[in-house]
Amino acid sequence: MGRPRIPIFLMGFLLCCCLAVSAKAGYMKYRDPKQPVEVRIQDLLKRMTLEEKIGQMTQIDRKFASAEVMNKYFIGSLLSGGGSYPAPQASAETWVDMVNDFQNACLSTRLGIPMIYGIDAVHGHNNVYNATIFPHNIGLGATRQVCRDPRWGRCYESYSEDPEIVKAMTEIIPGLQGDVPDSRRGTPFVAGQ
């Protein structure tokens, strides 16, 4: 007695079914830019573990980060705060290489979610060797200017978004400080009279 033979058309049909199932399993809506944003978000959130969600909501300082930490804990955001730089007198290329290493570690995770990288450089990039340091916005009259863009880190130092309130608050400063005295008499000085 011989072995049973499977007809070729049945074998072809089964092969096509297997390919269709594997193609569908490999499709990730969240990676498809043609999908609506809400669909992509929901698809990604369904795929994420609790650990991945916690990691994505976490921002750590650069000096505590490594490619291994970014990958292992699914860190979503990295910040170079004050004094946090890749090396003393680091060039722009050194910074780029460092950020790329962290980013590649994040992209190599199961879901390949990129990180957000931030630099606290409100005082200028004096942490990048040979970079131009521009004056700080605070030296440009932050409190007496009308803040219109809350993304500016010093917006909270403005009196208001309303020009009339800013004008009124600016006008009271001389009243609060008083007039500059004409002589040293009656005014205490560290050096005496």
C-alpha cells in the first residue's frame, strides 16, 4: 500500500494560506503612515507591555544613561541637563554620535519606538566645543515683554499675555524701587560713609 498523495492544488492552497497569515501577523498598523493617527496610537498601545509603557513615560538625565539602559528599560526621553555632556570639550560630531547611539538602542527594541532627546540650553550651548553662545533671553527683558509662545522656557517670567497688564506691571517697578538717591547720605554702604 502506498502513501496517500496530497493533490498539488491543495498543497498550493495551504501554502498561500500560510503566507497570508504570516504577512498579516507581520503587519503593524502603528508603523503604517497611511493609517490615521488614532488607529496607529491604539495599535501601538495594545502591543505595549506595562514595562514598555512605564519606560516610555520616563525621562532620565544623560549622565545616567547608556545604550543598554535605554534598551533594557524602554526609556522614552533623555535630557542633557546642566553639566551633562558626552565628554569635556565635546564637538558637535561627538554629540551627534552620542545621540545616535542612544537612538539606535531605542530603535532596536521589540517595538522600535524612537526616543525624545532634549538639551537644557536656555543659556546657550556652551557645552558644545567651538559653538556660538547667544545671549540669554532673560537679558532681553523677559518680564516686560509679552509672552505669546508657551514653548519658551522663560514664558512664566513674563507678567502676562495681555499687553495692558504687562504695561501696568512694568510701570510700577520704579514706584516699588524708589528713586535713586543723589548722594550717599542716608543710604547705608558697606564701605562706610
